Amino acid sequence: MNQNKIFFIMTINWNYPTSVWVGENRIKDLFQACSNLGITNPLFVTDKDLVNLDMVINIILELKKNFNNLTVFSNFSGNPFGENVEEGVVEFKKKNCDGVIAFGGGSGLDVGKAIAFMSGQSRPIWDFEDIGDYWKRADENNIAPIIAVPTTAGTGSETGRASAIINKETGVKKIIFHPKLLPSIVILDPVLTVDLSPRLTAATGMDALAHNLEAFCAPGFHPMADGIAIEGMKLIKKSLLIAVKNGKDLEARRNLLVAASMGSTSFQKGLGAIHSLSHPVNSQFNIHHGLSNAIFMPYVLTFNKSLIEKRIVSICDYLNLDKNFDSFLNWILELRKDLNIPHKLSDIVEESKINIDKLSQMALEDPSTATNPKKMTIDDMKILYEYSLSGKLF
């Protein structure tokens, strides 16, 4: 951190949309969070890359001082599969766990939340896909309490009521939804994110931006979601480049963590084609979700321009941009350039491996498509993929 810059990070507790404990070194309150929820035998869920880091080892050792039993489950990586959740549920039941600590990036949070949810279900996880009222099929009585601790500032899964899990048989990323997938306590500690690489800081930050942006542009009347989304975008505009250039700037790190949680809170209103296009690419090519969102962002913005231009212009003043659509679009393009994010999908996936027809059908069927400002057709999806491969904007 700049020695000339003095910034005191307060600790504070919020209760929207759930209990959120914010501040430097709040991870020290993890045992207290368990106590508040009556968790005495937790399952600590994190991915196989994080579990061996000194930071995580020390957190687990500290927890073991307070618990007679603490089980760690980490047999999964990014873009998790249904089988990972099933294995975690087996471990949860075998060790008689009574709550879940979901720790890490999007995969750790999504798997942890899904384990807590599925530990009380008899039906397969795919029966709770985010379709209609499928969530009402669930047995709500035995869903385990969840504490979420994000170590990246992107997915916002800590304040979300869903988990993104890939069905290995179909290769499709499914959104599993239930209101009680929302963690009971969230710990936002910027110290946990300081070692995140500039590359991942950039990608996860753009993921948070995509959530706030698409939520704001989604049709429908939801002023609370709109207000949260606008402020989330402003925090990202203020802090993302700073955090990428100086990962130890705790103010910037805190702002990004909060913006990520705000994105997930606001997209209860809906998402759009950025996510529709991303999900098939994530599941088929194991591409980081934030990176794919960043690549698709300007193509979808320009595609939707006729229906979102007035809304975008209405927030330009607040974002300190010239009051026109092109100013907003150019900010996105320049931000991606400054973050070294490629402009084209073909820069990260070999074009010869891409089956546009298959991806387009998957994108059209994605739940995010329903709340895109423009109604989408299969041909629209094909054109968007083609433009993202060539680099052409609408």
C-alpha cells in the first residue's frame, strides 16, 4: 500500500440480503459465526488449489483449536460437476456434519452451498434447476446452515440463492436454485484477496461488473436491484484497476468484494446474453467465467443498444462518463485493454474447436436468456458468437 496513503478499514455488520460481516481480518470471527448458527461439527469446503495454501492451512488449524471435529472437503476444481457435490454430501453425512463453511472463489462457494442444500434432499440435484417452481420440490427441514467466505471478488455467490454446477452427462452448466441456498452469514475480509494474481483480480472483477451491468439492464421494475447495481459498477470503476496494479491496497480490495456481493444481490432481477454466451464456453472449454463474461460484454452491449441506450446514458453522470452510450462502451473497451483481457473469443479458444450451432443452442436454452433486454433467437446467438470470434461489434 502507498506509504503516503492512510486508510482505516472499519469493521461493520450488514443484514442485507443476509448477515454480512465486513472488514480487515474478519476471518478471525469465523468460529463466532459458527457459534451464532449452532454449528459444532462443520464441513469446511474449498477447492483443491486453495486447500494447500498457507493462508488456508492456518485458517483450518485455527478452527481445529475450537472444534473437536472439523472435516475438510476439497476434491474439486473450477467449474465443478454434480459428482463433486455428491461426493461432498457423502462426506458430510459420514462425518455427521451440521453445517458448511464454503470458502474460496465461485467453485468453493457453489459446491459448499450445494452440499449443504443436498444434504437434506432425496431427489437428484438436477431436480432443483432454476426452472419455474422446481425449488418447491425441496425438503426445507434439513438444509444445513451455510457460512460463506469469498477469496475472490467476482461471482458474488456468497449473497446468491443459487449454485452453478455442470451436468457431466450433458456438458451443460445448470443453475440450481433454492432460497435457502443463501448463506446465513457472509464474511468479507479483503486480506483474504491480497494474494490474488493481477490476472485473476481482473477476470473476477469483470465478472462482478457483468453481474451489476446485466442486472441494471434487465427488463422489469426493481428499483432496489437497480440502485445496488449502479453503486456496484461505480465501486468497480473506482477500484478494479487499482487492485490489479497494487494487490495490497485493502480499500480497493474491500470495494471489489462488496461490489461482487452487490452484483449477486442485484441480479435477482435477472441477467442476460453475456451470461448466456459464457456458460456454454465455460462448460465446454473450461474457460474462466469472468474472462468469458469480459470478452462477450461489448458484443452484447452493442447488440442490445436500441433497448438499453437510455438506461445506460442515465447513469453516465454518476460514473463520471460523458453522457452518451459510446462513452460507456469505450470505458468497457479501454478497461478490458488496461486489464490485458483479449477482445476476441478466438484469442482464447481455437476457432476450429468451436461448434457454433451447438454453443448457440445451449446459450438459447440458458436461464439468463429470458431476461436479456432483447428477445433472443438461435440466429442471434450464432451472430453473437461469430462477432466475438471475429472481433466485430454491432
